[in-house]
Amino acid sequence: MDAQLNATTVKASFPGHSGDMLAARFDIPAGPVRATALFAHCFTCSKDILAAKRIASELARSGIAVLRFDFTGLGSSKGEFAHTNFSSNIHDLVIAADYLRQNYTAPSLLIGHSLGGAAVLAVAGDIPEVRGVVTIGAPSDAEHVLHNFDASLETIKRDGKAQVSLAGRPFTIEKQFVEDVQSNNLSDRIAAMKRPLLVLHSPIDQTVGVENAGEIFAAAKHPKSFVSLDQADHLLTKGEDAAYAASVIAGWADRYLPADKPRTDEVIESVRVTETREGKFQQTVLAGKHRLFADEPESYGGMDSGPSPYDYMSIALGACTGMTLRMYADRKGLELGRISVDVSHGKIHAQDCVECDHAQRQSNIRIDRFERTIHVEGGVPEGLNQKILEIADKCPVHKTLEASSVVATTLSAD
């Protein structure tokens, strides 16, 4: 796979601490990869939880490749969950970092959700290439996870293990798991981490209270930042909460990672659009040095992570109109205020089209209709209204949409 040209999510696997294969997904940006990130999921969750997918796709859009994997015995990974503990999760993270180091580049960014956040805090000091750490709803101490099975602690202590229900699923928790989390002192590791830290936490988190964020923040050295995920639940199950967290992480990481240079000196004249496979319709778009998303609204089964294809057509018409008018005003020395263009798209029957000619109106076909409204700040100079409309119609995209176009399609041999 050419990670420089394709924007996609590929499957990967590598042996974990026990030798069992761990299932992973690697979200690769369109264009050159500026850095890699390692994502640790929440306790008993998986790499495919909504928050992980949204964060990975947003970072990939900004040029950061993301490896997210299932810890031993969870999701699609092999092994026995009952035999794992917090220390083994840390070990799996170190192995995942080694996998990235050997096959791509070592992770510059660590991101952890819930107990995964505690794990990245614990391991950050052991991965020298890490330049930033992000936690989402993380406990300030790994022992916090024990509250999930308080009622079974005596049984675990007495019998060595017990089956508990977590998020409606049965899991076997062994005594060694309890003893391991009780023996890990996270505050000392946070203090010694010496990495920029971003703490994300919801003030209404009912699983890991927001006071944990305060304790993590207090233990960490500067630079450190805190962002409240207002009204979000612990798992960021609402798409808008996951998307917000993703955008915050991407923006914060820019300060600590190499600058994004999506294209090399190579001239590539085409626009490349590639499925991310994260969501039914989401596509990454590589246009020159720009990375974008295309998608459909949630009401159509999409993730609403970017404009729809017809939105992009409307954008093209609006942008071209504004640019054409500005070029005309500059050439004529006109004092024309700031220009904005509203464009809407719809389909109508040709017989209902006022702008169509007689022959078109006689047909029974449905046609695309773009409705364009031009705004000029401060108003249009007297006597220029008709000229502005005339020049707008000379916009190249306008002409393309009005004329018949030819789309030549080939199938690549590879």
C-alpha cells in the first residue's frame, strides 16, 4: 500500500505480550504522513468504538496516521482477557509502539480513552519518540476501574476469580488483575512523564468523575491543557461529541508535531478521492496541498464529517463566482465591498424551470437547478447591478454547469 497516495483504513496484526495476535486498524492519510499516533481504547471496549474511529479519521485528515488495536482478549484480538491486567495493557502498548517503529515510524502522539488513558500516561515515559499525550475520560489511578465490580471483589479475593457483567457482557476478573491495578502508582508516572499533555473530560461523566481530570492535571508538569467535553457521556456515544474531541486533539497536536506538508514537489494535477471505510460514505479528498472530507448527512446514513458531493459543486460555483467578480472589480478599479455568494441545489422538472428555453421546458426530465444569491457588503455601486449579474454568469464553473460536459472514465490496471 502506498501510504503517500491512499487515504484509507487497513487491517494489521502483531503478537501481543502473551504471543497471541492483536487485531489492529491503521488509518493512513492521503498524501505524506507527517507523524503517527497510537490509540488505546477504554476498558473492555474495542478499537472500533465510535470515539476511536472519529478521532482516527480526523487525525488522518490532518496528515497523522493512527494505529488503534484491541488489547489482548478483546474485540478481534486473540488471547484470554481473564489473564490480562493493567501491566499487560502497558506491555501491549510498548509492543504496538515497536510495531510502528519497525514498520512505519514510532508514535509521536499517544491517545488513551478511559483506562486506556491511564495506560498511555503510564507508558509515555518509556517511548522516547512521543511528543504529546492525550487522555479522554481517564481515571487518575488505575485502581479506579475496580468500582465496576465492587460487588464481586470479595468473591474474587476468596475464590481467585469471578464473572462480572460490564456493559451488559460477561467478563472473568481474576485476583491478579485486582492486585495489579492496586500496585500501580500512576501519579508518580504522570509527574515523571515530561511530555505535553491534553486532558479531555466531561463534567457529567458518570463512569469516571471529572475530579480525576483535576488530579491528572495537578500531577502533570507544564505544558498541559484541559478541555471540557460539556454534556458528553463517558464513551462519547454521540457523534457530535466524538467529532468535537477529534477536532480539539487535531488542533492541539499541531503545536507539537511537524508541520503538515501534504504534497511534495511532484505535480499531481488530479484530485484524489478515497474511501476511508469508516462510515458508509466518508471519503478523504486530496486536492493540491489540501486534505478534506466528503460525506453525507446522518439522515442519509453518513457521518456528516464533510460536505456532500453536491455541496462541493455548490462550493465550486459560489467560490468561482466570488473570484470572478473580484477580478472584474480590481481590473475596473471598482470599490466593491466584500462579496459573499449563497448557493443552493435542487432537482426540478424541466417544465417548471423559468430559466430554461422552450425546448427544454417541453421535455419531461428532471434537471439540476442551482440557485445563486450574490451579496456585496455596503451595496452595489449605482448602475452596476445588471453588470454584476452579467459578470457572475461568466464564471468558468457557471459555464461548465450550463454546458454539456464529457466524463471520460478508465479503470486502473493496478
